[in-house]
Amino acid sequence: MDWPWTLAPQPSWLTMRPAHRGGVATEAMMNPQVPFGEDILSRISYIQTHDDGLARLNSAIVDGLNKLAARAARRANLSAADITEIVLVGNTVMHHIVLNISPIHIGTPLLPWQLTTP
């Protein structure tokens, strides 16, 4: 099954295109990470200041994506177990969080002397 997903900083949505049936099922929800920060920089800050920050953000988005997948699958008369692959699209911070990789270095500005090589 082809499942393109967009992980946006605010609304999260998906469009499901079942390969063997045709048709499209679309579902949307507010990004479940919003309680941890309105934008990606505040989410990076949350991760930096909370020991369980990355785990909580990862869990929120994975749980949200699972809910969207289940709703879209029902709409397409499928089971979520029928999903064999997905394509996730989002910014670098969102990719890091959904893969449970810390994005804290993405939000750290480089100073001019850090850009030079010896």
C-alpha cells in the first residue's frame, strides 16, 4: 500500500492510496506534539530541558499517526494491518522526532569560528 504522509508542525494529515483498490482516503488531525511546543524550536527546547522529552514527543506523534492510519484504513474498508509501507514527509526536526533521534543539534546555532576548518 502506498501511504504518503505529511508531518507538518501544525496539522498532521495523511492521504492513503490503496495500491490494489484505487481510491483515496484522507484523514487529518492537529499535530499531537503541539502541547509540547507550538513550533519546532520550542519542541527542541522541550527535548533539551526534559529528560523524557524526546520519548514523549516521539510517543505523541507515533500514537497520532497510528490513529490517523486506523481511521483512514476504516474509511477505505481496510484494516490497519493491511498497511505494509508508508512514506513520511516533513522537516528535518519532525523526521528526527518520529525516528526517536534527538534533534537538539539542529536547533543549535553555529558561531562563525565553528564554520571554519583548521
